[in-house]
Amino acid sequence: MLCCNTSKFALTLAAGIAGGFMLQASLSPSAALQPESEAPSMEEMMAMMERLGQPGEHHEKLGRAVGDWNVEATFVDPSSGQEMKGAGSMSSEWVLDGRFVKTDFHMPDFMGSPFTGIGYNGYDNSSESYQGVWMDSMSTKVFVTAGELMDNGEFVWLGESAMGTKMKIVQSMPNDDTMIDTFFDSMDGGQSWIESGHMKYTRK
């Protein structure tokens, strides 16, 4: 039994060390690099982690997208001006105890093929910023966006397209049962924007 106990101890120790690295990575770099006499105690770090890990009012703002939606999409081919339309559905729900909103998107036919996507939106208390990730069946890219809630109630999300150009999504909500995502592309690094399409969501 010595080997088993030793192995168990080694795994426990490894998990503890890994947890320590993860804890330090979650804290500000300055705290991790402070001299030992100035570094926060384990109790202080745990209290900080607990505070940063709690969902709050900023997370609640994301809740407006939670639910089941019908979707109508219209995009424009910039080279030809031809409109590309599709219809589908979206389902969004809270995950991880209200910390993130998970989105499942499905469109039976868009540009001749089924289109599916998965996304997560959240608010990072440590950097005080909205963040999102998106993956879909038309690309191998993991899209990462940074968001801001404007005074007029619109969310503005900035990221990079599959082609490496800047992209922007402006999300408005005229009422509790309607959302509109307006998409913009930039060919000059975000100096100017061209509207490329929009999606209208109607709550089921």
C-alpha cells in the first residue's frame, strides 16, 4: 500500500502546486511579484479570489439575452452588393452559477449549408471588462471579443474577423422581446467602419 499512498500523496501535492499557480495567475502580477514581506497572505488572496469570482450587476446586464429566440439574418457581399439571408434559432442560458451566458445558434441553411455556432459572454471583474468567445461551423477560428456597455444601453463588441480584419458588433434591444446585432467591418484598422449585415432576434 506504500506505493499507492505515495502516488496519492504525489497527485495531491501536484494538484496543490497547480492550484497555487492558477491562484497566482488569477491575481494581479504585482501581487505575485511582491517581496515576501509585502505579499498578501493566503487568507487575503483567497478573500480576493472570492470577491473577484462573484457575479454582480455587470453580469446581470448580460441576462437580457437569456431565452429562446427566432433569428432573421441579412448580410451583404461587399464585392457584389448581393444580400445573403437566412433564418434560424438561438438559445441562451446562464452557466456556472450566473457567471457566463452560453449561446447555442442554429441556422438550417445559410449560403447553401447548415450553420451552427456556440458562444460565451461574461464580465471579468479583475479587468472590469465584458468579454466573449465564439466558435462556429464556418471557421476554425476562435473569435475573441471585448465588449462595452454604452450609456444608451447598447453593447459594442470589438474583435477580429476570420480574415484578420477588425470587426464590430453593436447590439441594441428596443424592447424586452427584440434584439438587433448590427455588424461592421473595417479595412483600415478601425479608423472607419462599413456595415456588413444585421441579425434580428425575436423572443419565442
